[in-house]
Amino acid sequence: MPQYCSVPGCTNSGGHKFPEERELQLRWRVAIKRRDSTTKGLWKPGKHDVVCAAHFKEADYRVSGLLGSRKRLLPDAVPSLFLFRENSTPRSSKYSRRDDVDLSVVNNVQMEVEVGNEAEVKEESDDLDGIEPLQQEMGVHCTLLGRFGIDNLENDPKRVQYYTSFRDYEHFMLFFNCLGPAVNELNYQCLSLTPKDQLFMCLLKLRQNKEDIELSFLFEVSESTVSKIVITWINFLYFQLKEINIWPSRDIVTDYMPDDFKNKFATTRVILDATETPIQKPSHVDAQSVTWSSYKHKNTIKTMIGCTPRGTVSYVSDAYGGSASDRQIIEKSELLQLNLNLFEPKDSIMADRGIMVQDLFAAQDVKVNTPTMLKGKSQLEPEEVVRDRRVASKRIHIERVIGLAKTFKILKNELPSGKLILGSRIVFVCFSIANFRKCIVNENA
């Protein structure tokens, strides 16, 4: 049974299968401008989906065989011939200016594998000289959907949460309004997108880790514009959220502490744990060594995270190379700066057994509760086992908080070298936004 062309509005059968290489396939998907009918995002092809020859130029083919009787698609070819009809819906003049997706970059991709084979184009004419006349005859017309934006999702909480992490449009707008009038005074402004859609784009980048080219398709702007918006907003969010004092007082921690936690570890001020974000392998040997994590067995950046017993993020350190130990990160942190008065005498910290920093906090009369180390003993005493189980049952709160923040996929996938300079700020923004979401620790935990 013939496979029909995947380009919206095209009824031709047969064609070239989508390439398997991720970047080249993404450029094909962006080029054909097809949206997923459910998510309205970029459509994803199946293994049998094709694009017919009518959407490729003559220059996209390599001629071979006797008298040029065979034509095969070049390995770096991208479909570029379409007759799209622009959306006729009038726009407000304020936002009528738009940046078009720059598809000229598709020719820069160099591939060594061949896309398409003789069987794939079998159902098309062997003589492709008539491609342009065929295009005129078939009259490909596609109605493009309106520009992708947060206002389109006002009544779709499921998609708002999928794209931004906020549970609905109302909570997205609550966060946006918290940023104040400064959203209209950024050094870089994109007149074709409103500030809240720029925030939407940035959150979508953090939440789903979409490629810039895919975001350029969704928001109908160039890749360079996407990059500028994302970088600008990550920096802006970092500085705005830094203004919020997330370190609560002793009284606030106690007031919101779950009852069971209060009965067992009432003096706890913060629960600490480290988290690592994978990064692209640096080109410099020294950088490779500094960022190599013996725990993750890959190059990472490492951050110390703290939360209250109620599950609110209360501390995010700067990011360090994955080779840094937990102790080294804490030694450089604000937690030990006496002039900040973060702790009060008799406070306690809960942490994993690998965070051996009791001596560092002794000067502040702060205790560090960790699971008991064996220290040469064959087994723990019964009371030590009971205590360790209690610590473990409460320390899990920080693991859940870290898991919540890591629903931002940018923290789980390799951070590109170009974004590494923003590593600390990306981590901080993702964990700060976690505080605007529903608390994952219940009152009885």
C-alpha cells in the first residue's frame, strides 16, 4: 500500500523516508511545517513516513547511471519547495512584525549516510525533470495554524503543565506577574513576541529541552532570535528570583514542619543533598578532569541543594565541576559565612552519610544529622539502626524535591558547551520555580 507524502496538503504517494540522524530529521520536520494534531507542537514522523520528490530541488539529487538515468537524494538534502498559504487572520499591528524561520542553514549539515534508496522512490517517476511542473499541477496548499503562544492554552491546563511545569494558565500568569514591570525593560526585546510568550519560550526550553530550531518553528522566529530570548530570560529570571529570600527563619521552618518530623527531628533547619547535571564533554583536557564525576561516570556540574522539612527549596549553591566533593562545595558556600547568620545555635542539618561536615558547623553550634558510619564495626547497634531509619525516612524529602526540579529536562540531558556558562543560573532558576509549584511533602510526612 503506497505511503502518502507527509507534507500538509500534499496528496502524492511515495517518496523519501525521513533520515534517522536526529539533527537532519529535525530540519526536515521544521521544513514541512507540520504540527501535531494533539499537542500542536512539531509533528514526529513514523518509520514509514515519507516526503515526496515534489518538495526537493533538482540540486538535491545526484545523477548516476548510464546517461544520468538514476537520481538519488543527496545525504544532506532537506525539502524546501512548498506552496504554503499564510494564515489570513489579522494581527494586532503592535505584534505584526515577525521573524521568519531561517531555513538556509539546512544546507550546512554534512551527512555521510545516504538518505533514501531506489525502493523508496520506486513509486515516483524515474525521470524527475518534471518536478516543477508537477508542483504547479498538484497545487500544494497548507493552512498554517496561528502562532504558538501561552494565550492559546488558557483553557488547556494539561498542556500548560507539560510545557511550563505550572499546573494551569492562571498559575503561569501569577508567576509572570511576580516578575514585575521589568519584563518590559529587557536589554533585548523581540517585537514579534510578547514578554509572556518570551517567558513561555524560555520555560519550554527548560521544561522539555527543545532544540532551538524546533522552537523557531513553534514561535515563528529565527533560531538566532530563539537563542537570544532564552539566554536573556535565563539571566533575567536568575536575577529576579535571586531577590527572593528563600532561606526561612527558624520560626517559619518550625511552624510549617510536618508533625511527625517535629516529633523526631524538631531542630532541623535544612536538609542537604548534592545533585549533578550532565554536560557535553569539554574539549580542553583540564576542563574534562575538573568536570569528571566518578559517581556518575560522566562529565557533570554539581550543585548543593537544601530544602526545609516541608519540602520548600531553601538553598541552591553555585555549580561546580563534577569532581568537586560535597565538603568542598559546602566549604565555599554561604552556609558557613557567620556574618549572614543563616543558622541559630542548636539548629541541625540533615544530610546523607557522604556529607561529612560536622566539624565545619561546630563553630555555629549546629549539629549535622547523618546516617551512622560503620567505622570498622561489623554491624550497627539496634538503637543506631532505628535512628538511621528515621533519618532516611525524612531525608527522602530532599530527593523528592530534586526529582521535582528535574522534571525540567534540561537538567537531565547533556548541557551543551554553549550553555555551560549559564549552568549555575539554569540550575538555580529550575529549583526556584519548584517553589511556585504544589508542595510535594504533605503535612504528616
